[in-house]
Amino acid sequence: MNVETTDLAIIGAGPAGLAAACEARTLGLSVTVLDEQSAVGGQIYRNVVSAPRARSAILGPDYSAGAELVSAFASSGALHLDSAVVWNVATDGTIDYIREGRTRKLSGKYVLLASGAMERPFPIEGWTLPGVMGAGAAQILLKSAGALPREPVVLAGCGPLLYLLGWQYLRAGARIAALVDTTATSDYVRASRHLMGALRSWKELRKGLGLIAALRRSNIALYSGCSDLRAEGTCKVEALAFRQDGRSVRIPTSLLLVHQGVVPNTQLSWSVKAEHRWNKAQLCWEPVTDIWGRLGETALYVAGDSRSIVGAQASAVQGRLAALSIGNRLGVLPDITIRAAPYLESLKRYTAIRPFLDALYRPKDENRVPVSDKVVVCRCEEVTAGQIRRFVGLGCQGPNQTKAFGRCGMGPCQGRFCGLTVTETIARERQLEPADVGYYRIRPPIKPVLLGDFVE
Ligand SMILES: Cc1cc2nc3c(=O)[nH]c(=O)nc-3n(C[C@H](O)[C@H](O)[C@H](O)COP(=O)(O)OP(=O)(O)OC[C@H]3O[C@@H](n4cnc5c(N)ncnc54)[C@H](O)[C@@H]3O)c2cc1C
């Protein structure tokens, strides 16, 4: 097989990947960016170049701002491989990907993993009913196709993306039957300890407050401090039931959009057996890197939300810092300190708000570890929380063993979607910390591939 080579291969064309590419090109490195999407932009700037003006206006200034980075990337001289699904990466910088129905190889002297975040699962009763979706998924439909719900929708959960979507739906004229917020008074108290630090990111803070104020001003029914969320229905969702201030509430709906934050997409870094740690503030796994994002003594770096949830601006800065470090290692930037200094400063500023956000929107235990045994955890193989708890009773020690006990995590998503829930469910059952029970052993292919893709 023909193997293309490049100085820097980047997996992911979101803010981290695009900024890294631009920075590396200024150092004269050859750069190839692969992304499974048909256009660059990642999650936040999805489709930003071709979105009609009216849609961009609905999505807001943070979205339109991405056009600048996308245009800098377009003129940077980096090669963009669109619709390229990476299914394997090795610590020496070799990448296997599928494009145009054929598997191909690319060898980078260095590789930047910038595969971003994914929505945290929301495993409550009824979450697998048709008509229950992630708010992020609904936003993808809005960004890529301008699609809006026809019927009144219920938004439930917590976190900036949930309020952002509510605000975007308001501007687009979509009808919101209710916003059911799980953030409780105790969350505000916990977060208040981090308020002073968050003031360094005052612009972000102001934006967030603006979104919430706009939602409060609208005539949407807002419920706060809600618990015991349950999607009800037989063949499809018919209502969201929950408790607020000691009373039961039931809101009929045919579309329930749930969200409780995003978590790093770590499948690639796990697949190379990199060390990961449990982030207690963000309740998720993150790869262990040096300050530039390098994974141990490998040819691999990680930047952006796939390293730790930091947001779009900090992701872009991390991408630039990784590119500088790679340039330094390749000998084209002998002194990294002067060039890196302003980026390290802005990284501090952009991430100052994180402890506040992590404390305020910490997803509730009952919405991460299913209370009811009936709740499906592994959607691909239809393994329930009750089954996982039974496996533990039979001697199952951690997520990897649930595969042998009941095919948990062995479906097309390769555990990407259920992994966190499985770790936390087992940890709770064994009365251990998530760090003590570990994660799935992730092996390539990390994305589904067809045998036909290997035919020359
Ligand atoms: C659904 C969703 C919607 C979001 N919307 C917003 C928003 O509107 N505003 C906001 O401020 N933040 C939003 N976020 C958070 C936002 O994603 C990040 O803060 C920011 O985009 C992170 O940038 P990144 O470059 O690290 O990753 P991303 O922007 O996520 O880019 C990662 C890219 O990697 C690609 N990729 C991943 N795996 C592979 C693979 N195996 N092969 C090939 N390509 C791959 C993906 O297609 C994606 O384009 C959203 C997050 C999610 C999950």
C-alpha cells in the first residue's frame, strides 16, 4: 500500500486542529488534516463557510467568528482530507483511515489528536425511546441543515450547550414547551467558591448570563432544581416526568432533548495504550500529557477537548502550542519560549472559567449512574444497568470484563457512548473510585470499517 508522508498529521478539523495547522504552516512544516466530516470547523464551527447568512445569524456571533479561522486555514497551505475516517493510529505516527471507500495510510513525523468532545450520556429511564435525543445532536441538525423541531420541544439537563441551543431555538422561532434544569441551589453554592477565578474569563461569564437572561425573558416554562427525570412513552417518547420542590410534574412532548455537558473523545488515545487519569472535577477520563500535549515519549500529541474539556478558544490555543512544540522537536523553532509565552498566557485566561463551570454544571449522580436496573447502558448491545450490576455480583471487576460477561461495549460504537456509565456503575457497585476500576481496553478499528474497504 502506498504510504503518504507529512511532517504533521492532524486528526480533527475543529478549532484545535485548524489552529495547529495554521501555526505549523508558519513554521514551514508540511501538514495534512483529516476529518470525517465533509467540511472543516469541528463541532462549534460546523458548516460555518456554507451556512446561509440567516442561519449564521440565528446561531450567533460565536459561531460566525469561526469563519476567520477557517479562512486562515484555507490559505495556510495545509492539505485537508475531508470525509476521512481515522480508524487506527500508532505511536510512531502511522495513521489508517478510510476515504472514498478505501483504506489508506498516512505517516506523520508527528500526529496531533484533535478529535474533540462528545455529549455525555444521559442514562435515565426512557432515554432510548424514539424522540429522545442529545441537545448537541439537535444542534448538529440545525448547523448542518437548518433543521428545526416542528412540534414543541422539551429541553432537559444542564450546561452551557443546553442554554445555547434554547437561545438559538428562540431566535429561530422553534417552540420550546419547557426547559427543565437539573442545576440545584447546592450547585450554585459549590460554584460560588470559584467565582473570583472565573472573573478572569469575564467575557465568557457575561455571554453565559446573557443566554440565561434571554431564556428567562422569553415565555418558556422554566423549571429549576429538577430531579428524578424520566422519559415516558411506549413506542416513542410521550412526556418528561420529574420532581421539583417536592411535587411531581409531567410535560407531554414528542421530542425531548437532553444534555449534561460534554466529555473528551478519548478513543484514539486509549487505543495507543496511553496513560489516562480520572478527572474528578469533570467526571471523565483524560489522557496524561506534558504541557505541550505530548503523549509520553511518542510521536503523538493531543489538543483541545479530546485532552480535557476547555472550550473552543482554549482548544485553539492548545493546538498552536502543540504545533510549536512539534516545530521545536523538528528543529525549525530552536527557541520555543518567546513564541509560546503569549499563548500560555491566553490559555490561562480562557480556562479560568472552567472550575466554576465544572462545579456549577456537575451532572447529578442519578443522571450518570442509572437508578433503575431497567435502564439500557450499552445501546449497541442492549446491556442494562441491572445486568452490569449482576456481572459485578458474579465477580466482574471492571469495564473490560463486561465484554466477556455480556458483550457490553462491543457494538459499532466500541464503547464510546457507554464507557463512562459502565465505569461509574461498576465503581459505585464495588464502592471504589472510577480510577480504580478503569476503562475498556480500546482496540482498533475505533470506527466501523467494511471488509470491502480493504480491497485494492
Ligand atoms: C455536539 C456538540 C456541539 C457543540 N456545540 C458547541 C457550540 O455551539 N458552541 C461552543 O462553544 N461549543 C460547542 N461544543 C463544544 C465544542 O466542541 C468545543 O469546545 C470545541 O469545538 C472543541 O474543539 P476541538 O477542536 O477540540 O474539537 P471539535 O470541534 O469537536 O473537532 C473535532 C473534530 O474531529 C473529528 N474527528 C473525531 N474523530 C475522528 C476520527 N476518528 N476520524 C476523523 N475525524 C475525527 C470530528 O469530526 C470533528 O470535526 C459542542 C460540542 C459537541 C459535542
